[in-house]
Amino acid sequence: MEYIIDGLNVIKTSYIKKFEKKSIEGGKEYLIDLLEKYRRKHPKVEITVVFDGYPSSFNIYRKSKIKIIFSHEITADEKIREILESKKNKRNIFVVSDDRQISEFTKILGANIYGVKEFLDMVSPFEIKRIKIPDSKNIPEKVMKLIAKEIEEKYGKNR
């Protein structure tokens, strides 16, 4: 089985985009780390990530077991299509992207498509399924009194 991942599409359309606040490299590093953790658990799975453009001068990707490709003068979409067209057994290939054009040519070429959320749910379910803390306005008064009592018992009345 092989995954071909539209790297920037995954970053820009998921929770990973918060890691690129300082630079796009932060999002790329996070995605690669996440995929490396998954690959350690599934060593027979091949993973290729395609990014637009050229690698940065500081190349963090050399030690990775994930195959990382930069599209250079063409778009990542075009590079993914080239890669897919060169593969023989497309039934074992899963392309990961929410891009409609990629989804369409992936299906036409006989490969499988995963949406970004679907893929990230599978690769790292605990990263996505965060516990939602309810707003204190929505907590029943009875529960708030129990919480206040417990805090008072543990830390004293002055806190």
C-alpha cells in the first residue's frame, strides 16, 4: 500500500495549519513527524509527500523515511498526476487531498482518494479528537457548586 500526499493541501485544510504560524516549515515539519510516527507502526506502507516549489535551504527532510518530493516549476497537483501515471498497480495507491481536481484525476486513473480529515483520523486519531471543555456558562449550577466545594476542600477557602 502506498500513500501519495498533497502536503500543502493537508496542512492548509486541517488542524496542522496552526503549526505554520511562524513559517510554512513548521507545518511541514509537523506533518512529516506525524507521518513518520505512523510509518513506524506500519513499516510496509510507503508514504510520499509532494510539496509545491523547492525545498528550503535548511533541509530537515534528508533523514526522513518518508519520501518527500518538491514539484519545482510545476504544481504539486501536476507532480502527483505524473507520479500516479507512472505507477503500475494503482489499486494499492491512496492519494490524500481535498483538492477536487486531484480527486477527479485520481479516480480516472484508477487509484483511491482519501479526504484530509479521513486520512488524519486514521493516521493520528488522538491529535484530532480533542476533548472539548464546555463553556462555564453552560455548566449546570449544581455542578459548579460541587466544583467550588472540591476546590475549597483541596486549597482552602481563600483561593
